[in-house]
Amino acid sequence: MDSILSKLGEAVEFGKVDKNSPYPPNMKGQDGADELAKEALDSGVAPTSVLTDALVPAMDRVGQKFSENKIFVPQMLMSAKAMGAAMAHLKPFFASGDVKTKGTFIIGTVKGDLHDIGKNLVAMMVEGGGWTIVDLGVDVNEDTFNNTLAEHPGAFVGLSALLTTTMANMEEIVQKIKEVHPGTKVLIGGAPLNDDFREKIGADFYAPDPRGAVEYLNTCVA
Ligand code: B1M
């Protein structure tokens, strides 16, 4: 079990997407994140363990190496692709929740920010918690959030940001949402955020992880 998770972690860390992927050259012909995630799940490893014991620590190592200038954006991108290939196998497990009757959750990564792995995980898990998801993708501005809210009155909104520069954009988005659709609950998350920041920008809730997002949403409709 440990060995498959460590191989999967390495595949993500070094950006080996699948067996046919020519990158990285020294892993040519080896299984990639696609095959290894499937193998882990088929052999009975819990989906949450695949995520928390292999995928997330691998991305942390990638971030660490990037900070130390040991790798650059193209390598980070390959790791993100490998992570995406593994996450595709997790989705059916996290998205197999109740009938979707709890409400609608609109989620997007805020304008200027292209990071979507954490946002996708939150979307997956909230969907698994019985919510209908409207995923607006990345680089989303206030108008898109407001237009989508007009189509889904009463929906909850989730904003994700991974950059200290783009977290600043959340304030304007929250203000415009509250101006156009008063009473809308806005939940924020992403590595550089915290609850003090949430308070400062007038959002309703800060969730450090997908579980926090699901719990908050569920308490809103309990
Ligand atoms: Co970027 N990047 N990146 N990057 N990248 C970081 C964030 C960075 C910390 C790396 C570093 O320097 N150590 C750094 C930010 C520094 C800062 O602002 N302080 C950084 C930088 C600098 C950049 C660029 C500026 C690099 C450049 O071009 N010079 C550039 C910016 C592009 C842009 O967005 N405009 C850039 C680009 C990229 C790639 C495109 C190559 C790629 C993203 C690909 C993709 O997402 N499809 C990438 C990656 C992969 C990373 C790291 C390595 C990994 C991010 C990730 O996916 N983590 C990252 C370093 C790191 O995080 N260790 C880094 C795994 C994911 C599961 O965690 O997203 O935190 P996370 O989500 C968590 C929680 O935060 C939370 O739940 C998730 C699960 O636990 N959460 C929410 C997230 N959203 C939530 C919403 C919620 C609730 C919880 O409710 C709504």
C-alpha cells in the first residue's frame, strides 16, 4: 500500500501523467499518475488516503522546490497535469453523495488566478455532500459571479485564490456580490487566506479545506 502511494506521489511530483507520457525522460515506460491512482483505488486504498497521503504532499514538495528555484513553471504545470489525471479517478468516489437537493453552490477561482486543483477538490467534495455545483473555472470576475447568481437565485458562492496578489481581488468580488445580490453567503478558501482576512473583506466564512466548506454549507441548510 505504502509503496503504491509513494510511487503515485513521485509520479505527481515529477509530472509523469501516464505511461505513454514522454515526460520526464528518466521515467519513460513507467506507470504514471493515471495508472497508479487507479491501481491504488482498485487495490482498496481509501480515496481520502490517496489524496492526503500521496497527492497533496506531492504538490507541497512541488511548491517547495519551486520556492527554492529547483524547478520552474513548466515542471509545475506537468505536476498539475499529473495531479489532474489522478483526481479523475477520485471524482466518482467523492461525487457519489445523496440526491442533489441541498442547494446550489457556485464556485470559481478569482480573477487573475489560474490555480484550479484546490478549487476542483472543493467542488468535488461539496458535490459529494449533496449539492449542485456550478463551476465557473478560473480567472472569474465579479460580473460572472453575479450573472450566474441571477440564474441561480439563493445559491451559495465559493471563491478560491492561491496567490497573495489575487486574494486581494476577493474583496472587490465579495463587495459586488453583496451589492447586487444582498444576503448571498460567500465562502472563501485557498492557501494564503485566513479568518482575519475573511473578516476584513466581509465574506461569510473561511474554510481551510474542502471538509470545512461542506460542513459550513450543511449548517446553512440544517
Ligand atoms: Co503556482 N504558485 N503559480 N502554479 N503553484 C503557488 C500557489 C506558490 C505558493 C508556489 C511557491 O512559490 N511556493 C506561489 C504563490 C506565492 C504567493 O502568492 N505567495 C505560486 C506562483 C508564484 C505561481 C506563478 C506566479 C508562477 C509564475 O508564473 N512565475 C503562476 C501564477 C499563474 C496565475 O495563477 N496567474 C503560477 C502558476 C502555476 C501553474 C499554472 C504552473 C500550476 C497550477 C495549475 C493548476 O492549478 N491547474 C501551479 C501550481 C501547481 C502551484 C503549486 C505547486 C500547487 C498548488 C496546488 O494545486 N496545491 C503551489 C504551491 C503549493 O501550494 N504548495 C503554487 C494542491 C491543492 C490541493 O492545494 O490549492 O491550496 P490548494 O487547495 C487546498 C486549500 O487551499 C483549500 O482546499 C484545498 C484542498 O485542501 N482550498 C479551498 C482551495 N480553494 C478553496 C476554496 C474553498 C475552500 C477551501 O472554498 C471556496
